[in-house]
Amino acid sequence: MDKQEHYIHALRYSWLNAVYDPVVALTTRDRHAKEEIVSQIPSTAGSILDVASGTGTLSRAISKASPLAEVHGVDGDHDMVRRAERLALKEGAGVTYAQGMAQELPYDGASFDVVTCSLFLHHLTLDNKFLALREMSRVLRPDGVLLICDWGKPLNWLSRASFLLVQCLDGFETTRENVKGMLPSLVEEASFENVRIVSEVMAPLGTIALISATRAGD
């Protein structure tokens, strides 16, 4: 598959990148979700990778909370990478960014203690979800921590109804596993253990779930 040809921008169209942060903040309780991720990062983590880092909101927060850690962000959208670099420089955040697809992360195996991923997997088909999760497993050290925040199984009918707007924008095929609550089982299939849902919270357009797991030891 030509990954670049099928690349889906964060808001589907690259010209919407400039308004990505306010749109996400308005529709997903993004600040709360990312604070939850940051709170779950072990204080001993020395190297952290944020996959699909976008404009760098999460990676900068991680860097500020873990100033001694080496923090990296990777995104498939070159424009997003440039925006993240500019914002990190402006805020004095020590984050190194790179362009790369989640299905082929440009890092050596067992390079990171923690891998994070926020509101990205629902953009991928089932096969590519699994490929991305396997890549996250590959770059994690044994017993390394995975933290995923994404759309989960709706908590009630109102959450399910509001999520239809997300599906209309991002596609019913790519969001199918999310709405069925299948992400934890996909994470487990991708060589992770101790998989658990840390929290679930209603957002304006659905239910956001935070999933924690550890890479299976060699």
C-alpha cells in the first residue's frame, strides 16, 4: 500500500492544520486527556516517544513534566512537524521532532521507555492500526509503557449519537474498532500485556478512553 497516497491529515485536509488545536480542544476535552497521559508516565522514564505528535501539544507537556527525559515526537505530516518545532522553540521545550509514518517508525528497536499516542488510531484502518501498534511495541524496551488516548466505546446513547459526527468526518471504516471498544484487544494482540483502561470520559463528540499497557518482556 502506498502510505503517502492514503495519508489522512488530522482534520482530513492539510489546510485545516492551522485550526487543529482549537478544534480538538473544543470537541475532545483534549487538555484533560493529555494531562491524564502525562500523569501516567513513570518518573524513571529516560526516553519518551509521542507518535502522531501533531502540533506537539502533548510532547511539550511531557517535556515540561519530565525535564530530564529525552522526548521525541514523530508525525507523518511535514507541515505539522514544522509547526511543532516552531512551538517547541518558542516555549523552550526540549523535544526533537521527525517526520515518519506510524507504520514505519524511523527509530531503532527498543529505543524508548515510554510511547504515547493521542487521538490518532481512529484515522487508521484495522490493518494499519495493528501495524502501528506493532511498531510501537518494536521501539519500546522490554517492559516499556504504552499510553494511548483515543475514542472508545460510547458510555451511553448520547455519546454514541454524538460520535456519528466524528465518523462522518474521519470515516466509518477507520472508526469501527473504536466504537466497538476493540482497542484494548488490538493492543494485546500487538505483543503488549497488562492492558487496561485507565479512564473513560465523555467529550462533546463521544467517549475518550485512556489505555495503558506494557511491552511484553523478551
